[in-house]
Amino acid sequence: MDEGGIPLLPDSLVYQIFLNLGPADVLAAGLVCHQWQAVSRDEFLWREQFYRYYQVARNVPRHPAATSWYEEFRRLYDTVPCVEVQTLEEHTDQVLHLSFSHSGYQFASCSKDCTVKIWNNDLSISLLHSADMRPYNWSYTQFSQFNQDDSLLLASGVFLGPHNSSSGEIAVISLDTFALLSRVRNKPYDVFGCWLTDTSLISGNLHRIGDITSCSVLWLNNAFQDVESENVNVVKRLFKIQNLNASTIRTVMVADCSRFDSPELLLDAGAPGAGPGRVFDLSSDSEDQAVDPGPARAKGLRRVLEGRAQPQLSECALETKAAELLAQGHTKPPERSTAAAGNKLLIFTTGCFTYSPHQIGIKQILPHQMTTAGPVLGEGRGSDAFFDALDHVIDVHGHIIGMGLSPDNRYLYVNSRAWPSGSVVADPMQPPPIAEEIDLLVFDLKTMREVKRALRAHRAYTPNDECFFIFLDVSRDFVASGAEDRHGYIWDRHYNICLAKLRHQDVVNSVVFSPQEQELLLTASDDATIKAWRSPRTVRVHQAPRPRPRPFFSWFASQRR
């Protein structure tokens, strides 16, 4: 300023200088005078800072809910849970999974030490209860889920059966008394299981038909079956699905269609920066056709078989063809419902080429199927038994190692390790090699389209036959995943950029956001620890000194003077 208070530099020149500064320097310079303060909040300036600092493609628009570029820069910088605030070391072995209650007040952890631990989520997290499952002949616990009203906890684990055969089992635990209410067999164990309603859960069973052919039966179980009257039907068969080429149904989850019409973030397949938007939709007509190798039940099969000469079929290929022909007249087409908003979608991993899970199966659950009332266990299993056709199949052309739903249940996020381009599965027991890079794919469950381009930053190293599930989680604005490179990762859902790497000493198996506070994230690792991460903004608020109240008598004495 000159002596008269007139700026010595015009705003346009100050703006050009600020363009060459970093975000911190711009904010510091804005403290010098009123003119620089005004220029340091310029919208065009912060637009440039945003795209340059976060390396976002310039054709990606600003988040529709953002009020300014400065506030959007601040949101990504200040609200990402990347500050470690607590390390929990109560587990004695690898921690495999974490799950929050819907209220956010509690969370559960599962571990190779065969315990399910329930924690109080406060400013300082504390252990509330630990359930040891070894007395029930479990080998370890691997998955948990709270029911909608947070009164019950579903815990899934590996059960050691006769002759050391390994199967799975699901336990239901009361969150009022921590009593074990029921136990349900679950095969294979990596079906995991899930809640369909507040009092009913889905489990699986596997029946071998041939060397590489089987069928998976999904059951609806009452959570209180050990205490219900024997006249109440507590088990009901939901679906019976044919498995080919040594594949099985795994990783069952449920999406609520009634929440699709009000998504918290609309990921438009046609938006700038989005991918081609592949469509995955198998209608009832194609599902019910003869299973000739051409129009097979999964669209990807046509692509793989085209151009292949098969002068002589192997025993595995012959069994697969026979199984397809056998199912031709024993496959029930999907039921169609006009009230889709009241339905739910059953989602699981499956496959038709090889044992490694490379496809996502989707099946509608209609309102009349959401109760255990109806045919009792054993009915409908005579000579007229049928398979259920899938409503949709998504082929990711790679090994699926993780899945998670957005809070509105509209979008499905999938961790996949891709097969080489153009690869062909010649032997179902020898799937193609998989990439070390993990692609995080996004699918819109309302349109059955792939949306956004794949997120990539995390890695995995184990081969096909040793792959394990890496649990991911999605909040309103962020998506997070573990990785084998000893880090958890956080991305922004709108801009598709990696915002943080969260370090552990070993593989990160599971991550979970608080459903009520996305600025809190938990990570679980093979290093036997659980870490709590908060955003820089939250840490500042919690650490800010609080003014002590002035003693009443001191105030009273000062008034008398």
C-alpha cells in the first residue's frame, strides 16, 4: 500500500503471482492485507489449485453439492480420516473383519484367535465383550454383521467337522445379554451369511453333483430357532443354483431396492471421465434357453468359446456340457415383480469358467420370500426339483477379492485382480494368472451398468489358489479398501482420486467407516491390531483446550468491587 492506502499492485497481478504458489503459501499470503486476503479466496484461483494439487482431470466437474472450489479443496484436505488416533491390541492373532452397528455406537471384530469382540465406540474406544468360539469347535471367526435395529450380531466362522473337514457356521449373539441364541451350518464357509430382515438370516449349503459340478442352496433361517416352537417353520429354501466348473456361490449380501431413488451421490455413466458403461443384463428369455455353448447362461462364455477348435472334449468339459443340458429342463425362469421398490437384491460371487470367483450373480428377493413361513425344510426336493435362474450376471474378467455396497445400496464396489486381456480358460482348475494391481470397479445396481473408471492404487500378491477376501467399505463421499502391501487406501467417490494411505505392519484385511461419522475409519490387519483413524478437523476439535468455567465466588466478588 502507498501512503494513501491505495494498492501498489493491481488485483490481476497479485492473482498471477498467487497462481505460482502452493495452497499453504496462498493462505499465508492472504494474511498480509485485505487486498491479498480477497484475492486468496478467488474462485478461479482455487479451481486451479484444486485440479493441480489433487491431479484431477479437468473435464471432471466440481462435486454437485460443493458450494465453492475453496470449500471443496478444504473438504478433501481436512475431512479424510487419515490421522491415527488409537491402536487396539486386544486380539492375539490376525484380525480379519470389522463391522459397525447402524447407530455407530458399537463395532465388532473377528480374528484368527477365534474370538468375536464387541467394542464401545467413544472418543476413546474400549472393549465391551469378547466371545470365544473355540468351545463350539470353531477354528477362527471371519465375518460379522449387525441386524438393522442393532439388537443381534451375526458372526460367521470356520467350523472343524468330523475328520478335520472344514465347513462354516453362523452364530447369532444377543447384544443385550451377549448370549448365543442360535447356530446355523454354512457351507462353504466363505458364503459368510447376511441378514435379510431383523430376525432372519441367509446361509448356504453345497451339494456335489459331479467332480466339478455342484449346486448351492441358499436358506433363510430364523435367528431364534433354538427357542421357537417346533410348529414354527424356522428354515426356508430361498434359491437353488447350479455351479459349473468347480465354482461355488460365496460372499452373499443383500441390497435394498427401496433406497435406489435417492442416492447420496449420483455416478452418471455418461459423465465426463466415465468409462464406456458396459451393460450386464440377462433377461428371463436368455436364462431359459437351451444351454448350448453359443448362448450360454453368462454372456462372457460366448466371447471365450468363439474361435476355439475343440476336436475332443476333456472329461471336465464333457461333465460341464452334460450338466448344462441336464439343467435345460430343470431351470425355473426368474420371477418378475411390478413393485420393484419393495424388493431386495441378493448379490454373491460365482462363475461359469473356473473355480476362482470371476462373476457377480444377482437375484431378486420378492416380498413373499422374506419370511420363514411357507414350505418346511425338505419340501420341494423330489424328482421335480429345479434350479433357479439368475436375474443378472456381471463378468469382471478377473478374480474378485472384495465387494461392498454404498450407503444408499445403489452402487456395488468390487475389488478385482484382472486376467490378462484376451485370456481363455482352457482348464477350469487352472484359471489365468491374475494381476498384482487391484482394480476397484463400480456398478450401478439400478441400471446394471458399470460406471466410473476403475480406481487403482492398492496391490495384492498371492496367486489364484491362495487369494483371500479383502473387505472394502463405502461412505457418503469416500471408499476405502485394504491391501496386501500393508496399507489401507481411501479414495474420493466423485473425483476417483486416492486421498490417503494408512500404514500397518502387515496385510490390511478390512476397513470400515462409522455409518454416522465418515471422518472415522477403522482398519484391521494381520499384525493383530485394529487402528482408528480420524480426520484432521476432528482431531483439532477433540484436542482443542476447553475454557474452564469461572468459579462462581470469584465472579461474585468481582461484582461487589
